[in-house]
Amino acid sequence: MAESMKGLHRTHRCTEVSNSNIGQQVTVMGWVQKRRNLGSLIFIDLRDRSGLLQIVFDEPKVGSEGFAKAEALRSEFVIAVTGTVEKRSAAVNENLKTGDIEVIAESIRILSESETPPFPIEENSQTKEDMRLRYRYLDLRRPDIQRNMMMKSKVAMLLRNFMEQEGFLEIETPILTKSTPEGARDYLVPSRVHPGTFYALPQSPQLFKQLLMCSGYDRYFQIARCFRDEDLRADRQPEFTQADMELSFVDVDDVIDVNERLLQYVFKEAIGIEIALPIPRMSWQEAMDRYGSDKPDTRFGMELADVSEVVKGCGFGVFTTALDQGGSVRGINAKGQGAMPRKKIDKLVEFAKGYGAKGLAYLAVNEDGSYKSSFAKFMTEEELKSLVEKMQGEPGDLLLFAADKNKIVWDVLGALRLELARELGLMDKNQYNFLWVTEFPLLEWSEEENRFMAMHHPFTMPMEEDWDKIDSDPGAVRAKAYDIVLNGTELGGGSVRIHQNDIQEKMLEALGFTKERAYEQFGFLLDAFKYGVPPHAGLAYGLDRMVMLMMQCDSIRDVIAFPKVKDASCLMTAAPGAVEEKQLEELALAITKEETAGEE
């Protein structure tokens, strides 16, 4: 039967007990990790969020009733123990912070009993994730998950400390807001008071933080909850946390400066990593040309090479057709992989097709300098030699080529480069390579929408020297946008914002908005701009992603207390779920059954 806390007071967490407490009486509380019964002695590993502490039950010290309670203990029982700290009498455990001490129990209370858990509470659990997420409250007891949660709390505190020192004000923005048509899908919330209308959950505090700059708050900061109704990946969730900021009277370099110092401070204080400043910068165009990605992983080479000029007159139709259609031919050099079996190369071809490629051309440079290739018969010896030279190919190398529209070639080779690096073990998890990617295109063409879309959002400032192309060549206009990338993952992104009304209206026009529709969607912002708005810029970090990379986790779910799975459902609470008819009536909503084939 569970006992009460009456009269008890915890003096230490488990690993707060140390050699300095030897000879002292302490009271510790936590969960039973493991019990070992040696007959005359019972050893318990007691666990709380700080770690493990060994408790020794010796009947003469704890009494017969206390010893009987110790005999009844099982995994995950919650107990309170009062006893004296002593040097370990048996072997020291160098893997534990408390490995050279133990507590000799004098009294014990069983605060709560536990059924046998559905899986062991242990680090690096081999239990399937679905099972762990169904019992997430148990999974959260695991020491590695608890370290992640504590790190996230620490990082949030460090961010707040730094921002306060830099003169930022923490201001909350609304969660119930207005739906906007650009970007990812909104989560909608029906209004009971205004039937037939909906709030949206914010994808970011973007418009409100710009309004705060209009309101003269100068430097804003918020650790904000954000929501996006989009397909999930390892580093995405439908609800997530942003470390969000906006600054007035600044340009690109000012934002980059404060954020470089922020990153340097947080990574040093949180995980002891020194970031050398300034962080390297690379234009979007250079990143795409060299890495096939706007978030390149620079921990290894294998950069893309444009061989379009070398192969433009060759007899290989795959290459020449791509060039004739305005595309390009590019390749990567997988050093030392020339002997890769054909079956493995075929797998890479299938992988490439998943990113839009029609195929993948390859050329292996044999150790004797001869070639083994999927296209050698279509090219002369001289053309092949020039191609290998352009690729800096050496005996033993494997050269892989994609030919298509630039976007497809970049996507294919960028993904292939990462896949090969994973297979070859080229990604050092202990290396932290930061990079600013700048000068993004302002707009990108959407085949689906048959119009230009904002690459970031409609409030991003174009680069002044490109603005005159907005009518004649919109795709060539660069933006004052910048992303901070860490090891091939976008850590955060931002931009200088448009603060001139005429440029903002023109930008919305380029995106296909009529003046009436623009005011319908963003009228409150456009009206605010009529009353004196300072130049302003901002940036937002994915806080969950940042901690995921700091803790070298493979999934963002490992740093979120109660995450969703791939279909955006919660296995623990079974959300989303049906609601009562009465609730729907109050909201003036009706559920319509989707017709299936064969129904009349």
C-alpha cells in the first residue's frame, strides 16, 4: 500500500549526493531501477532525473519492517529512503557519477507501487518507437530522453539570458490568428461566436512581430509555439517551438552579427563547443552549384562539378538532350569507390529516380586508368579523358552524373551526395560546421500553381540592385534573406523585411494578388505601414532542431516531450479524435461522409 509524504523532506537528488556527504544523513526519493537480493543485503539502484544512486538495505540498520519492504520492491516502484552516506564497501562503479558512494538505508517508505512496465526503462532503448510513444510517460523516464529535455530547458534559458543582455523584450503574440494563403497549410479553429468563420493557428509570429517593430519596440524576442499542417519528416512536427526575433534599424550584417554571438554563447555554455567567428557565408547560387542544396553539409567534400561545356558536343543523347532543353549535366566524384559492384550502383540509380532523375550515368576509373562506364561507347576517348579531368577523377574513383533541368540535377546530386556520405561514414557527428546561406531568390516558380511564389514569404526585401527586374525577369531577383545551416540542416532563417508600402504592394502584385485581395488578407499590416515603419529584419530558429543537433539525435521526436508520429497523430492520447454532435452544433459545423466508389 502506498504511503504518504507526511513529515518527509527530500534533501538531495540522487547524484547531488557526493563524497562531501560521507557520514551525513540524507533523504532521497525516486524510482527503483534495479534490485539485487543477496540474502543478508539488498541493493537498490535508485533513479531520478539526475541519475542513479546505490541504496543498501541491511536488516540490522533498516529494521525488519524496512527490510521486508525492500524485499517487496520491484522495478519502477517510487520510494523515499533516509540513510547515511558511506564510501562503497564493494567495487567502485566508474561509469556512475555516484559510483564510489552508497547510502546505507535507515528507513524506507513505498510512495507508489508499479505494475511491470511494457518495456525496460533504459538508455538507447531497442523497443519499437510506436510502443514507446504509446507509453510516452514511461519513455520520458529514460535517462537519455531526460537529458534531452533538460538540455532543451537549458538552451531556452541561455537564449533568454543572451537576448535580455542584448536589449530584446520578450513579448507574446496571439495563438488564435487569421489564416493567410501563402506557405504551408494552416491548422484552422472554428469560431463559436462567429459561426462559419475560422481562426488559424500561427505558422510563425511573422506579421505580429513586424507590427511590434511598427509599434516602436525595437527588439522583440519570443520562444513561440508554431503550427503547420504539412507532411512530417524526421526533423518536422505539426507543432514546434521557434526562438523568434525581430530588430529595427538594421540590415543583413547587423542581424548576422547578433546571431553569430548568440550561437557562440549558447553552444559554448550548453555543450562546450567553441564556434569560431565570423561564420562562413555562401550565396544561394554557390551553394546550389557546389552542393546541390541550399542547406549544404560542409563536413565532407564530394562537391558537384558542372560538366555541361565538356559534354555539349558529345554523342551521348541523354547529355545533349538535357543541354538542348536548357538544362545542365553535373557530376560528383565518389573517391575510391570505382570498384563498387553493379548491384550497388543500380541501387543508387533507383535512389536518384526518387528525386526526379530519369536515370544516372556512371563512369568508374579502373586502377589501370581504363574506364568502365554506362555511356563510354557514345563518347570518344578524348571526350572521356576531358570529362574525367574536369571531375578530377583518379584511378579507383566512381563518377556519377545527372542530366536534366537544373533543379532536378541539383536535387538528385545533392541527395545522392548525402546518401553516399552516410554509407561511407563521412559525416562526423562531433564536428559542427556552421554556414550562412545568403542571397536566396526572392521568388520561385510553382508548376502546380502556375505562378511565382515567395521563396520565404511575401514580406522579404529584394536586393536593391535587382529590384528593376521585378517585371521583366522576376526569377532573377535576389532577396535579402539568410539561413543559418548546421551540418546540412537549416537551423534558422530570416530576412530583411519590406518596410516601404510601394514595394510591398508591388511584391504582392508579383505574387498574383490584386490590390483588393492583398488588403483583404494583409490590410492590417499594409495600413500600419502608412504610419511610419522603421527598417526591420528578423530571424527564427527551430529550437527543437537546434537541440536535436546538439544532442546528436536522429529524430526531432527525441527532444519533444509529447511528439506526434508521421500522420500527425498522438499514439498516447489518440488525438485527433471525434467530438460530440453537440460540440459540432455549437460551432455550426457538420461532418460530411466522403463518397466512395460504388456508392449511389
